[in-house]
Amino acid sequence: MTQVFYIGPMDQSSTPDRTVPTRRISFEASLQDLPKHFAADGDLILSHLAAGLSAVFPDGEDFFVRSVRYFRDQINDPRLKRQVAGFIGQEAMHGREHRAFNDRLAQLGYPTKAVERFTRKGLQLRERLLPPTSNLAATAALEHFTATLAELILSSDDARALFGHDEVRNLFLWHALEESEHKAVAFDVYKAVGGTERMRVWTMKLLRYTFVVGMSAQVAGSVLGDREAYRRGTLRRSWRRVRRSPLLTRELWERLKDYDRPDFHPDDRDTTELVSRWREELFGERGTLNAKLITAAA
């Protein structure tokens, strides 16, 4: 298995030869018996947090694909062109599987479809008002969000345990693996087409706060629409659990802020061994998710 290490500033002619495979996979059937509060020990807030993240993924992934695809013809390096193709394939599958998950969550009473519509309209408005380079800068910044969360999921037993339900955990594990595989693609495209450092850093500074605030408001609204939130002691116990979780740590916030560094590159955090481990565990010869792969014949 090829391992890639970032060794310095890159241009189009020095793009590492990363492997970004598109895996056709389906979790839909295995999520049909999902209980409403599926997170660890039926936790209220963690269930709504996972649902809230999933709700923004489908249209967010579509936006990422459009933002990168716009510049595909300007990429000269064949390695980066292959990675862009893999990025598009992976993100398209993420959107499809999370949309199916969101359909099931909506049946259970989560406001996932309303969040999808809001996300779609907001991103379409952004594309109308701002230039393509700005949308690519936003994609690169948000990819750092997903890569940071992906590394946490892949490296922390405690973080994985928060998902509770095995199939929800498997969905997010697969997603985390592929986010780690393509974590530098949008960033490298942005650099290759001449995106400025000023736009890159200020886009992240804005998104780092607006995304966290927006997601917090979304999850709070979802929780308050759940009858279980009004059962005595439930909300208090759940909030204590979330506060102690790996999701709310200074270390995670500092990793997000690292994007502001003038010489930052996503490969500065070497996750090749982590990626290799989970590729083998999920999709190796005895991979735990091989049965969910869709063959061409199927």
C-alpha cells in the first residue's frame, strides 16, 4: 500500500501520488431498524448532533464537488487530475449515503429534510453572489473541518463509541476514512489555480465561527423539538456527557486554527498509518464493510 509523506511546499508538478478510490457502497438497508436515540446509551444530544452533521452533508458535498469541478480543466498535473476525479467520486457517494440516512432520520422525527433544504438554498445563494475562487476557498476550509473530525474518529476509541449504533458508526467510519484519503485535494487545487493566502485564511476565520455557531443552533433547535428533552434530568445528563466528550476539547479547536498558519498544508498532520490501518480493517481481505460494497454486476 502506497504511503505518502508531505515534504514541503507543492505546486502542480509536485503533487504526491495519493490514492483516492471511489467505493460504491450502501448502508441504507442496515439502517432501517435504527432507534430514534441511537447514540451511546441512547444519549439525546449526541443523537441529534450526529443527525445534524448528516443533515448538512449531502448538499455540502454537492457544493464541494461543484467548487472543485469548476477548476478541473485548469489542472495540468495528471496526478492531481486523478485525485480530483477520486474526490468527486467519493464526495458523490458520501452525499448519496447521508441523504438515505437523513431519510430514515426524518421518519424518526429529526428535521433533517428541512436542514437539507436550508443548506442547499444557502449554498446556491453563495455561489450566485461570490466568485468561484471564493467557493473553492470555502471548500478547502470545510475540508479541513471534516479532515480534523475524521482523524478524531479514526484515532479515538472514545469518539467512535459516541455513535452507539453499529451501523451509524460504520457509516461515519467509512466517511472518515475517505475524508482522510482526499483531505488535501481541494486545498491543492486552490493552490494550483492561484488562490491567495489572504482569501484562504480569512475564509477559514469566518467559517470557523459561523459553522460552529450555526451547527450549535441547528442541533439545539432539533433537541428542543424532541419530547425526550423535557423528561426530567435527561437534558442535563446528556449535556454533561457531551462536555466530557472528545468533541469539545481545546486540542480539537487548536487543530482547526492551525489552518491559519502561513505555511499550512493538510498533509502536515501525517495520517498515512491511520489511513492504512482503516483501509485494511474496513476494506482489506477480511474487511468489515466489504459486504456493503456494490459490485458492478449488482
